[in-house]
Amino acid sequence: MMKLARGYPHDLQALESIHRHQPFDPDVLEQRFRETEVVGPRRRFALAFLDLIERLFGDEEAKRREHVAAGLNW
């Protein structure tokens, strides 16, 4: 989550590489996202989360989790 929170391109590439070797579970990622406190705008972190979900699992999976970026159920 901290790599995602920083959001640097090389951090996102590292997460993609890890996912190729040992796939993440999108439900677990969402749970970890909800549990993670960040310094800075929470919305930016939410959008980075959705970007990662889309990169790893596709557009449909990201759309299923749009409520996260909308701020629902936090």
C-alpha cells in the first residue's frame, strides 16, 4: 500500500511485477486500502488504487470498485 500511496511510476511497475509472480486478490487490496492511513489527499490515494486495480485486473474490475474513489463506505 505504501508503494501505491507514493504513486511513483517505478513503484507501480514494481507492483505489476509482483502481481505477475504472485497475483494479488482485488478484495484483499481493497481491504488494505481501506485500512491504510496516508498523508495527503485521500482522494488521490483512491484514484491511484483504482488505477492499480485497472492495470492488474482490467476496466470492469475497476468499475466495480468506483465507490471507493467516490468516498462511499469508508
